[in-house]
Amino acid sequence: MTDKELLELAAKAAALERTKGGYINDRFMPVNWNPLKDASDTLSLIVRLELSIEYHDGYVIVETKDGGSVSQELGHNPFDATRRAIVRAAAEIGKGMK
């Protein structure tokens, strides 16, 4: 899945509307939103979607409140890996939404 597809599905899960210029948040304000790069956007996903994060043996594991989980190898940049795992978990939630 491409980063664009991940972000679109994660935005859907977080109830953000996509526009030509980016996203509109729940206060109908335009936002430059990219939780793959911006930790505050990632934190918003964690809180909105009630995600749980754990670290084990060089992996980050993100669990969703419905019992799903995503794991990501930490590699050389654990911050990037953690953000990506969170966005992947949010995208899985977005996939399941109608």
C-alpha cells in the first residue's frame, strides 16, 4: 500500500475529510495532516482511535481497541517506525469502515 493510500484510510478512520488542499478536521478547519511525518498528528490518531503501543524484541506493536494489531520492525529509526505502525493500524480501521 502506498503512503498516500495509508494516509487516506487513516484520515477516514480519524474522521478527517479530504479536500484538494489537504484535510478538513472535525472543526471544519483545513489542516496539513501527515502522521507519517508529524508526531502531533500521530498522537491525534492514537487518542482518537484509542490505540495501544508496545515494544518487544526490536518491533513496535500497535493494537486497536477491536483486537487488531500491526507490527513494524524498529530498524535504524524507531520514531519513523512507530509513526508508520500507528498509521498502518489506523488504515486498517479505515479499511473496515463503510
